[in-house]
Amino acid sequence: MTLTRAQIVAETRQWLGTPYRHQASLKGVGCDCLGLVRGVWRALFGLEPESPPPYSPDWAEALQQEALAQAAARHLVRIRPDQFGPGDVLLFRWRAHLPAKHAAIVTSRAPDRMAHAHDGAAVAEVAIAPWWRRRIAYAFRFPGVTDWIRTENRPGASSGRAGPC
């Protein structure tokens, strides 16, 4: 299947305003950050390649494993964190010593913006401000994306390393 960045962004934006619901993934009804990525995947590809196990809000701290990044790597194409573009998935870690546990989908470039589901709010499109940029741990591209972007280093982009930002 071939896929354009515009298709990914258009589907992602249809989720804006969906209320935050832990472990949910239903457009307009409720989702968490993983549920947003899962829902966009279903809209673009059909069935999900795997179902996530039940997880608590503190799952990353409890596991101390890069479970989210490992799952993403099984189904998405890993890219350098400083090379993301519209339609790509970003994973964030809250602290340098913790695993990545938050996901977002990039919706625009120049200015860089993303859509994400945040506890206590609805899916929103926000700027990838310096606070977010410092916390990017991983970046992935959906499989089959046919329109590539230039891959120059952008000012303020992360270092490209997969570890703590």
C-alpha cells in the first residue's frame, strides 16, 4: 500500500477534539496517545497488527523497558528524531532515565506541529515547542509513505540519538 503524508495528517486531524480516555481508541468517543496512533493506523491500513496489553498510567515507570518504542519498531519505520515530517510518529520520554511513554503524530512543518492526546484534555494540535523537542526520544514513519521530505538538520532539532533527549 502507498500512503501520502497528507492522508496521514488528514486522518489525524479528524481525531481533534476526541476526549482523553485511558486505553481507548475510538474517534470522537475517547482515546489516549497510543489510541490515537492505533486509530490512525486502522483508518489507513485496516486491522491493527497487534493489540496492546492492558496498561496502567504508570506502566513505563513500572516496566523500565522501552515497550512503546519496541512495539513501534515492529510496525513502523524508524527514522532519526531530527528528520521527522508531517505524518510521522514521535515518542517522548518525560525524564532522561525513564522509557518513552507518550506518542504524537506530526501534522505540519514550518512551524512544526503535532496532534496528541493528553490526560485531562482532548486530542489537540499543538506546536512542537522546545519543551516537547527536548523530550523526543524516537521518531517513526508509517510504512508505505511515498512522498519524502528533505532530510536536512533543522535548527532546534534533536540530536538524532535514540536515547534520552
